[in-house]
Amino acid sequence: MARTGQELSALEQQVLLAILRRHPNAYGVSIRDEIKQETATEISFGSIYAVLDRLEQRGFVSSREGAATAVRGGRKKLLFTITGSGQSALDHAIKALDALRAGTQLQGALA
């Protein structure tokens, strides 16, 4: 597959998938929790927010402020939604990985 300028890192793919899974309540903590729950990988909040910022700059996600809550001391959550171009980039990344994986057989670790 040709390079499109829309390539995604593994963490970017995970963040986009977590946003889709947590929609419409995808915010930093819920995205991090979703990735941890599904992959057993602990990712720092700094890494999550750096990826979210990068994805937003690239037009792959959009953000909006949620309502203020007493639990958060009156602060608002920043909620994220995947955009059409983000969905397209994610679809491309998954298809590329599937194409590369096609015809292979995953085996256990060699001794």
C-alpha cells in the first residue's frame, strides 16, 4: 500500500479505537482505562494527551468540553470524537496490518 501521509503509530491506533469504544464519553482517563483494560498496558496520561493533541492537529479527532461536574471540582472534561478522516486513517492502518499479516501463522516463542 502506498504511503498516504495518514500513517498511524500503534498507540495512535489504540487511542482511536478506545475513542470509538467509549463514544460519546471518551476523555483522557476513560481512553487510558480502555487501553489498559483491553491490552493490559499501562500508558501515562502524558502519553495519552500527547497523542490526543497530535491526532487533533492532524484532524483525526475533535474535542469539545463536557459539562462541569462536582466530582471534578467544577472542572469540565475534554471529550474526544473520531472524525471522518480519523476513521479513514484507522481503517487504512488496520487494512495494512491485515494485509501484512495475511498468509502468516503466528507461532509461540522459539526456545
